[in-house]
Amino acid sequence: MISIKQINEKDIDLCYELDSNTISLWSKKQWANEFKKKDTKIFGLLITNLVIGICVLQVVLDEAQINYFVVDKKFREKGFGSYLMSYLIKKCEQLSLKKILLEVSQGNVTAERFYSHFDFSTVGIRKKYYKNGSHALLKEKNLTTK
């Protein structure tokens, strides 16, 4: 059974482990800091009780910023990422948010294609943003709120 639930600080080890096995973005301390942020929600994508995906979403006024989005490598290209993203978009629309923002490495062609599928458009570039010198593409999706 597939489900999505908000996860909390007791799941730091789980988040850190999934991160370490995928994109290695944050340290354990950085994960702990994410859980302390007031307007940040961390969602887990689960199959039964196994967390296979995580999204960190921060709401700022009438916008949402996706600070982290990953699906375990073993579960990619099976529709799980799309399931999680569709859920997040719907959640943001229910909160009457106007747009969703994120950034992605220009070299991450798979992620670029994924976000394009959900109508995220590139609205800016942060040159040489990442440690390896690659640029960050700033992406935005305008929402139709109800």
C-alpha cells in the first residue's frame, strides 16, 4: 500500500540514510535543522512502512519552496515520484498558495525532465552554485487555487 504522511524529528536517521544513499545533500545536523523550521513540512512516501521518498516543503507567505525531493533509487521510474509530486501540488492548491519554487542542478537532466512534466519552468539561474561548479536552475510552477 502506498501512502504519504508528514514525518517528524524522530525520523532524522531515516531521512539522513535515504539522503546518503541518493543525492547526499545534507548532513544529519542539517536534517535536524529542517525539522526545527516553523513553516517547514517533511513528507514521507511509504510503501507499507518503508519510506521510499522524502520531500521537504517550506511555506513562505503564499508560495511553497521545495527544499528537498528524492525517491530511493530502487523505486525510480515507477511513478512514485509523480505520485509524491501530484500530492504536493494538490496540498499547495488546498492551502491557496500561488506558486511552487525549487532549484535543480543544470546537469540533472532526469530531474529537469521530471519537473518539466509538472509544468515547472526555468525562471533563473544561479551560476556555479553547486560544489562541483554546476549551475542551479530556479524553477517555478504557478498554481490554480480553488
